[in-house]
Amino acid sequence: MNDNKLTVAKCSNAHGGHYRAIAVCKDADTGEIKFFDGDWRNNGSWSKAYCQGSTRVQSAGIETKVT
């Protein structure tokens, strides 16, 4: 059983863009998949995405955007 509720993302050189962590979370009771986003960052700091409620991390990713 995965008890992890946190995913993180960090980009050492965002080239003027932004990035954020994405948590793909699964409810152990219902099997429902939910997505939770971290804060947008652009300065090499950690973006953190947390699973909410009874969900736990199924997988993780990073989203980027040009600004």
C-alpha cells in the first residue's frame, strides 16, 4: 500500500517559463483517480502537489508553460 501523499517538481533552469508538480492520486476504497496541482514556480524552487482526503499518489508529473 502506498501512503505517499506528496509529489514535487524542481527545474534548475526554467528558461523564463514556469513549471509545477502534478499529483495523480487514487482513492484506495473507490479506485477513483484525481489530479492535484502544485504552485507555479520559475525560480528553481520546489513545487509541491499533495493528494487530498483518502487519496494516495498513483504517479506524478510536471506541467510547464511559456510566459
